[in-house]
Amino acid sequence: ISIGSSLALLKDTTEQKVNVFTAAAGLEGQLKEEAFDGCDFGEERPATITDENLGFVKAQKVVPGRVIPKDPMVKNNSDAKKGVAAWVAIKLDVKCNGQTGTAAMNEILKFADINFSNAWEAADDKITFYYKTTVAPQGYTENALFTTVTIKGDDTISVSDIKDFELNPTAYLIQAEGAEGATTLEEAKAMFAATVPTVFGA
């Protein structure tokens, strides 16, 4: 393991992009990764980030054993009085070693550990995740999808095993109330797939 070597990982990662399904008036969502870029809900990433504790900076020079903070969370930014509760999903746009999607995630997991929260349910593709409970208007997912990406540091990993990669989250929301809403997580999954089949694979 060469501590002096480094690679740029998570470079040009997510710009807090959020897709919102407006199944009811006022349904709106926001995504943040505060431990990664220091930005709260609704804040834009600054042009320059220098805080060495943030994942954005740690991701620029990676060695085996490095822990990169990254914590995707989603807010239901609907009006507190007029808004509705929502089911939330995150789809990761994953790239690694010339591959995308599930194949890319499989490559990443060879040299990195991602501590996914059990508050989210993973789909079989390993890149789609559903928050298990609804999120009230002005509420947010109290558990981040994950909080760290840790580059493995055991004897089986060397710098040459680590590849540049990206984990870009996009958040989706569907109403959890009303005749056209989803009353269960299973119904929400079906609605996500029916609404954006190219994303959710229906």
C-alpha cells in the first residue's frame, strides 16, 4: 500500500439534482449531501471548497483506508399546511472504470465499502433505494442513504486496485396521500416504475 499515491475519486459528483413528481399541487423535494460539500437543503455548491473535513476535498486524493463523508438526504419541501406526505426514492448514477449502473457499483464494491442505512430498501439493481417510511411536508429523511464511502485498507487492496468513480444521487418523490397516491411502500415502488420507466426499470 503506497500512502504517497493518490487518485481523484468522486470527482464532479452530484450537483444536488432532484427530480420531483408533482402528483399533487405543491409536492416539491430537495436533496443535500452536507458532509460532502457543506451545503444544506436549498443551497448551491460553492465554486471552491477547501474544508479538508468535507468529502468533496477528501475525494480528490484517495489512498487505501481513506474515509470519504457523503450523506445523501432528501427533504419534502412541500408547504407545511397545504403539502402532502411523500414516499422518497434515490437513484444513483454510478460510473466506474468505463462502466455504468449496476456493473459500475459492483466494481466500486471491490475496493470500497459503502455503509448503506437499513432505513432504506435497496432494489436488486443495487443502485435504486426506497426510504421505508413517508416524509411529511417540511420533513426529511432522518437517515441518510449512506454516510461514508471507505476505501478498503487491508492487505488485498493497493492503489492500483482503486479506480476513479462517481456516485451521483437523484431524488424522486411521490405523494403518499389521496386517491392517486401510494398508501404503501410497495404501491409507491410501482408508481415510481410507472411514472419514470427508464429510471426504475418498468
